Amino acid sequence: MEDKKRLEYIDAMRGIAILFIVFGHIQTYCYGIASEHLSSFRALTSLLQLPMFFFVSGFVFNPQKMLTGGVKTLFSKFRQLVVPALFFGVIYVFINNIDIIYCLTDKFKCGYWFTLTLFEFIVVQYLWEYVAKKSNIYNNGNLYIILSIVIVSLFYVLSIPSVSEKIGNVSGISGLPMFRYYMYFVVGLLIHMHLDALLQYKYLNFCVSFIVFGFLMLSVYNWCYNVNLVGSLFHVNLIIFELFALLSVFIFMYKKRTYLSTCSYGSRIITFIGRRTLDIYLLHYFFLPEDLSVFGHYFVNHPAPVLELVFGGMITFIIIVVCIIVSEMLRQSVFCKRWLLGVK
């Protein structure tokens, strides 16, 4: 497999995910309205952005390296993921005069929850890999996969609001509601581990067609009809929809990996953004325009998806550029580069 060099198509997936994140935050932070009130492409971006992020994180997770490095590697991940989020999160809370208790108990951590949750996923996966290796489960591929699915299912159930809310503020502090995304971390890990075998699978073309067609059908079902599923049906529909959407994107990016590894202008831009994902994530909250509610209400009252996409895309582009400029300035300091931006 392609472990020894940078995977441009994975960087591109990162780049697309952070573009979706910033674009989505324009509705919440700038327009001041719920995204479901808009007729834009927000439904697609919100469906993909977080599963893509965690999928990529799982895809590049190296179990053997983690087990070999042990606590030292975990500390390195803590420095890369937790320290920068705490630093910029504290500054953001201070500037916006947000109650610190609210921020600690809020599952979103005022926006800075992603890297904290990702670190938790890495710790969980490290512990599972350690147990699997010591008990020889790791050598039994099928058993390893089955038990991984069991662990994923357990965390998903615990993340369901009706379950996680029973432990009160502990749920928000620990970020338990966000553990539903652990499944995408594991999916990314398993696909990378078995990518060679999957590519040789006899019925691969049928599976690819089934996934893409399934995503299209589910898109029509969920977005063109007034679907109001509850209980288990809601979660089953959500999981399958997100998985099919995620896998469709991965299939497309993998098939375009040759183009993305070239020096074409478009591929260089999206892969560069992908390599600056953490920087953009940490910085973009400071550059979101505070009050664009007049535009938000206009788009609600006068649905114009393409116009809204263009307008939101322009703001997204400006924010991304500003974040990259600030990032490059901070990277001139070895200390800032290492401790504030989590660069290895």
C-alpha cells in the first residue's frame, strides 16, 4: 500500500472537509440561522464534513506505530491535538466573553471539540489495539473486525442523546455525544488496513455501483420527501446515508488519485488546503464575519441555492486565505509551529 509517501487524495479529502466546515459555519456564525432553513447545498456539506474528517484520521492512523511508541506517541498526539485547541479555545472564550463553565460542559466546546474528540478516539483505539495484540485477536482478522464493530456500536448507543443525557454534565465534558463519529474513524482504519484485498475483490465493481446508487436513492428519499423517521429507523437511515455518502466520495477521490498527485493548479490548491486543515480549523473562528443576518434572511425568504453557494463560497475562500496567511506567519516561530499549530 501507499504508506511511505503522502497520499494526495487523502489530503484532498481533508481539504474538501475543511471547506465544507467553514462553509457550514457561515450559516450558523454569520447568518445567525439554522442551516435547515436554507435551500443551499448545506444539506450535502453537513452530511459529509465530519464523517470525512474522522474517516481520514482513521485512514492515516498507524496501529503498529502507536503500539511501538506507546505513551510517548500518545503524548505527541496530545501536543498536536489538545494543546492547540486549548490555547485557541481559551482565547476565543475570552474575546467573546463566553462563560467558561458553559464551554466546558458544552459538547461542542464553543467549536473546539473536534481535535479533543479525535484525541479521545486515538486513545480508545490505542487501548483496543493493545488488548487485541496481547490477546492475539489482532492475528484473527475476522474476529478483530467483528469486535471493532461491537465497540463502535457500543459507543454509538452511548452517544444517543436519550442515553448520554442521563449522566448530565459529564456527557458534555467528556464529549460523549460526539462518539457517534468513532465509527467513521474505524471505517477509515479498516479500509486502509484491507485496501489491497478490497481492490482485488471479485465483486468490487458491483459493490461500488451499489454504494453510489444507494447514496443517490437515499439522497432523493431524505432530501426530496418530508422524511420524519424516529427511534431506531432514524439512526439506521442516518448511518447508512452517511456511510454511502462518505464511501462515494472516497471512491471518487481514489479513482482520481493520479490526477491529484500531479502538479496541476487545482490539485495543488486542494491538497495544500488539506495539509493546513488543523491550522484553518483552529484559526477560522476568529475571522468569521459577525453579522451577515441580512443575507441569511434574504436567502431564507428568497431561495436561491446557486447564488447562496456562490456567496458563501466567496466568504469561505476569503476566510481560508486569511487563515493560511496567519498560519504561515505563526509557522515562522518554531515554538508556535510546534505547540500552537501542532506541527510534528
